[in-house]
Amino acid sequence: MDKIFIVNISMVFITVRFKIDHPASRELIVLLRNNLLNEGKNDTFVRDVYKSEILKGHEDYDIYLSYEKSVEMNIDSSLIDLYMYILDRLIELLDKFEFDQAFDIVDVFHWLPESIAFERKIDYVGFFEAKVMPLGKKWGDSLVNELHSLLSLG
């Protein structure tokens, strides 16, 4: 997977985080999801974002993506599974206008792709306990249980 695409995942989450109830946020999440399904090619993703009629129709919706060429990285398939689950969940929540829960999920996971791209050491157990467990208290155990299995915490 393209390293800059992984960084751009964080940029999408940051944008959506600040404009969770904006009509273009769902479109951006869908484009990210579709690109992640197709091997995470950054040039394809950036092209699709800037060709999107929905995003063009909202000049007030600013997203800053990196266009640069970068190296390919081997990404653990569990990370891809985790983000596919998160993106599917976000689409579902945005379709139901459940912006508070969508915001909380984006807020918890927005930093992780950039940390992975720059190969920072990640304490997944500490992350789960500090960030994901509070989601369960607020939004229910099914979300936490699914995230627990996807983070491969055993």
C-alpha cells in the first residue's frame, strides 16, 4: 500500500472529524473505502476525490491531501480489516444522521494510520484501554467487541 495513501487516511479522518455533519463527509468516506478495497493507490484516491461531483458541489468543504509519490509499504491485513469495519460503520452512522457516534469513532482512530506510515511504535493494548473502551461505555459493547477482535488483542 502506498505510504502517502496511509497518511491521507488520517487526513480524511481529520477533515471528517471537524465536519462530521457536512453532506460531503459521507462521500469522502465512501471514496476512501472504495480505494482501500482497491489496494490503496494514492494517485487513484486523490484523482477520485477531486473528480467527485458531490465534493465539487461543496466549495466550503476543504480537504488537504498529499499528492506526492511515495514508497509502497507492507500493511498487516488486520489494519485494513479494522479500517474497512470503521468505514462501513461510519457510512451506516452518517446515513442515520448519528453524528455524535460517528465523531467519536473518527476521533479515536484519526491518528493511527499516520503513526503506522511513519513506523511509530504503537501500544495497542494501551490504546484500546484508553481510547476504545470509553467508546463501549458510551455506545455499547458490540462496537468494542468488534474492535477488540480487529485489533488482534487476543
